[in-house]
Amino acid sequence: MAKKRRPQTKAATPQAGDGTIPVVGAREPCPCGSGRRYKACHGREASHAVVELVQRPFEGLPGEADWVALRELVPAATVELKLKGGLPEGVPSVTLATVLPMAWPALRRDNGAVLLGLQNDTPTGDLSRDLAATLQRALEAAPGSPVAAERTGAEGPRLQDLLDPEGPFEPAVHTGFEFWVENAENATGDVAASLERANAAAIPTVRLSGVDAAYWCEVPDKNHLRWVMTVPEEKLLDALARLHVAGATSLGEGTRLVGSFRAHGLIVPVWDLPSEMGAQDVEKPAAAFAERLAEALADESPLTAEERRARGGLTSRQVTLN
């Protein structure tokens, strides 16, 4: 039976004269006081600030595949960012973080260092422009203060305009969220309790060292390898189909390529792994698969009928994350 829609009161309807309404998470109560979730209230207006969705918001940045992984797959990680022209005076460092306490978009530490959150809801279809706007506000914020979410217009710089294109992008994956606070080992009271809760919810994740943007994670009863690839989608699916027919997609006994998903314009193949197969155990099989994949990508011959069927199966098991 379909759920009945809850009747909307007049107070729940956004009014033209409401004034500036702060941006909050999509599922949080709207700041206007309507009692509705933000996405169903003033968030509708904010979501149309940029109508067109940018399919690959991190394209052109060093480590595009890792940007996608940190946005969609990794619970706790940080990366030091390099800005064009260097850091402003009074800002000792800029660090990208998967998530920040209270879902803050960014914060400025007491010492002036900036933390930029990656996994927050953003108000437009251009994630790169939204993050760039937040970064600019964080660089100007007073030390010791979080940076609130705000609407972002269709103009303004993107991350590609602010970050050094030659700067390295080397994610540090953490077992917990101690990076939230300085001297986390001495945390007490509510801070310690908050860290404990956050750490308990984090899925153990490890970035492989032998291949690019491949992440092992531990889940109940089995483990996964999720590998973000920058190869064009059609070419990658052809290559995976060739390897599937050749029986060459395995990463070892008990492993299986179960499908893929699309995230921010890139394809992410996913393998099921036995629960006893740790991150170190999958390093050599992943490196060997990378070699087989390179050979399959170089093959430009037409797919056979069996390979076309395999490709169709891979496509049918694909989902999209924006």
C-alpha cells in the first residue's frame, strides 16, 4: 500500500520574503522553521543555483580517481593540498578531509590551519565550484571557527583554479577520526565520546600501494576491493568483458568481480573477497590484474558474441552515484 502524503501546512511553504536562509544538510530541518527537511523546503531553490550537473567535477586535478574514492568510498582520510601561488599569510596548511565533526563544510583551527570537508551535501551541480567557494571562505575565516554552508552561485573559481596542478595528491587513510582534534590522545568528556562513536561506525579501509586508487575494505562476512579507474567507460567495459570471458577477472581463490558503479564520471569495478583476505593479500593479485587489464585495453579487435554478452551483464550490474 502506498504511503499517504502528509498534508503540508501553510507555514511549511517557503515564502518569497523569508530572507537569506543558511544552507544545511539535505536531511536537516530547514532553518526557516517550517518543520520540513531542508531539501524539501528552501533547499529546492538552492539546488537550482546551477542546473547542469558537472559529470566529472574533479577532472584535471591531480589524483582525480582518489578524489572520487575519498568522496564516495573512504570513511576517514586526509590529504595535504597545495594552492597556486602558495599559502596565504597565517595559514600554515590546507588539508582535505573526508568528513569533519558536525558535518562542517570546513573549519579553521586555532593555529590558522584549514580543514576542508569533502563528503558534505553541496547546493549546486558543480561540486568543484562549491568546494572552491567553501575553501575561499575558510581561508578568510577567523582562527578557531567552523565555516558554515552557504549558497554558491554559477560564477566563481573551481578547485582547478585554486589548487596547484603540479602538487601531489597522496591520501592518508586513517583508522579513525582523531585528525578532527589536536592532541586527540588527551581528549576527554564529550570530545572523547564523539570520537569513539565516529570511530565505531567507520568501515576499516586500506588504500593499496601497488596500484592507483584501489581501496580494500572490511565488511561483515566478506571483504571488498573497490577500484576507481579513469579509463573511458566504453573502453573499460570492453576490456573487462574480454577478461571475463577469458576467466581473467579473478583476484585469487574465492574472489569475484561482482559489477561496477559510476561515480562522478568514473567507473568503479567492485570485487567480493573472502573475509580472510586482507589488504596485503590482495596487493600482488591486483598488480597482476592491472597488467592483464592493460593488455585487454590495448586490444582493439571487435568483441566476440560471447564478449558482447559478458559486456551486457557488466552493464546491467552497474549503478550510478553522483
